[in-house]
Amino acid sequence: MLKPVRLIIAALALGGVSQALAADIYEPPVVEYQPPAPIYQEVGGWYIRGDIDYHWSKFDRAEYITYGAGGVVDPGYNTLYGELDAAWSLGAGVGYQINRYLRTDLTGDYWSKSHFRGYSQGCTSACGTSYDESSYSAFLLLANAYADLGTYYGVTPYIGAGLGGAYLKWDDLRNTDGGVTVHEGGSGWRFAYALMAGASYCLTENLNLDVGYRYTHIEGGPMFGLAVVTGPGTDKGINAHEVRGGLRWSFGGNENCAPEQIAFQPEPVYQPVYK
């Protein structure tokens, strides 16, 4: 009779220990995995550019000093009018794409010679109309800023402005007034500014075709020197209308030629995380 009693007591004792151990087991809460928020990248990059243009220069006028025969009369002033032929130019530059909507660059352009034909009316050695011929060339250096206005099917319209200077050189001016008088041409640096608008097209991720219009104003400066009883003369500035085309190469790729990039994120794995 003692054996069954002992077995019952042992079973009860084991059951109590099991319940105590079960009460001591910690069941941690389940925390659902939350992936990090995507990070949008807009990283700027350097680019180089090359351009060619065809421009029409508008000559306002020039004023020059006139003297009487032998230079014994107090000097007066006369006005020279004229027109300039169209010409080509070549340019290059280096720039930085700050973000999708803003970039800046430094450009240099060489303007080939534009032929000048002008006339003036007055009395120097004789009264009547005198005719003049010359030509000018220029080197234009500008710091530019552009606003890109969004990309649509690979096309990015933009507007921009530039400030800088131009080294403008006039050839000798030949004046015909009964005889021929040659005035030495003037040259020097002048203030210049430009306004531009256009559009670029994505040829590849790194290469853009750029086509646009630029208005450039060059301040007035010396045009020709003194010869016989006329001179020196100063032009009142030049306005140029430019049709431009070129290529831009972006070293780090062009953000406007691809969808907005998102930093790589691994696929989220939803699994219990125990603390």
C-alpha cells in the first residue's frame, strides 16, 4: 500500500516544480521590423562645355573729335554711324551642376572679325560725307548662372545671365574723304553682360546637346586714334544677338538625364526581433 502513495506524492511534487519553472520563463514581445526611410540623393558634379555661335552685332554710333585746318580751331565733336556684318565665334567653359535646378560656369568665347562700314557728315579738310571701313574682333569672358526649369522627355529648358568683360580690338580705320586717311584702331578691356535662354537635350547620361539664344552687351571704348585733324574716336558700345549650339560633358553623370536617384535600400525582412 505504500508504493501507490509514494508515486502519487512524487507526481504531485514534480508537477509543482514544472509549474514554477514555467512561471519563470520570459516570453519577450514581438517587435515588427521597420525599414529606414529612403534617402534621396542630389549630388552636384563638374562639367566641361564647347560652343559655336553665329552672331549679329549692332553698332550704335561713335563720337570723335574734329579740328580745323592746321588744328588752330577749338575742337568739336562729330558722329560716326555704321553697320557690322555677322560673324562666327567659338567658346569653351567649365562649370558645376549644383543640383537639378541650378548650375554655374565660367566661359570664354572668341568672336571672329565683323566687318564695319560707316559714314559721317561734316567739315574737316572739306565739307561732305566721308566713308569709313574697319573690323573688330573680341574675346569674351563671362561668369554665368542658370536655372534649369525641369526635364520633359529628355529636354531641359533653362534661363541664365552672365557678367564679365570683353577684350575688344578694332582694326585700323580707313577714312575716305577725297583722299584716304588711316586711323590706328583702338583696343582694350570693357565691361560686358549677357542674358540667355535655351534648352538642353540628353544624348547620353553624361552628354548634353545645348541649343539657345544669348544677348550680349559690350560697353563702349576706344575705336580709333588721331590722324591729321580728326580723332580720337570712341564707340558707344556693341549689342550682339547670338544663336548658339554646343555640347556639355558631365563627369559624374547628369541628374537631369535620369530619374531622381534613391539611395540603395535592401528589401525589408519582416521577422520577430526578441529583446
